[in-house]
Amino acid sequence: MCHVLVIEDEALVAMMIEDSLVEHGATSVDVAASEAEAVEAAKVHRPDFITSDVRLLEGTGPEAVAAIVRLYGDIPVLFITASPNECTHCVPEAVMPKPANPREIGLRFRALQS
């Protein structure tokens, strides 16, 4: 089983990411549109994998991820963002620019899980 947390404030983008992850093996997905929602969702159901935008309407993806990692330790993360240069502390192979290709999201999801 692989539970994924999608941190994305654009509903259509979040749906596309969710569909791609399920198609590539995610067994359950929670979607959070803000930093606070992401942390709360993670407290309710520990994610095995996270995808996150960098800029959110409320808060930032990297701050949400940092808070979740403080709760649970390392969790694989894929940042999908229109602002890759703002993801300065992110592992380069874990940053994907928007617009993202659904197939590529699935391939990165699988690669980062191994």
C-alpha cells in the first residue's frame, strides 16, 4: 500500500496528479491546498509519498514538507512547480517543472519510491 499526499492549490492540477499517481500504483491519495491543510492531513494519515507545489495561496510546500518530515522522518517527495528556482533545498532530481506530463509524474513517483 502507498498513501500519497498531494499538496497543490490548483484543483485541476491536483486532480491530474492524483489520477497519474493512482494509475502508477498509489493506493490512496489525500489532497491539501495549503500548508496547514497538508500538515493536518499528514497527522490523520501518514503519507508514504508526497508531491508538492512550492508556492501555495496559504504557506509554502517546502515548509509543509519540512513539518511533516519533523513528524515522521524522511518521506520521498516530488516537487511539481512553476517555480523550480525557489526550491533551493530540494533534491534536483525530485523537482519537476510545470506544466508536468502525467506519464513523467508516474515514472518519477516509481523511481523515488525505490
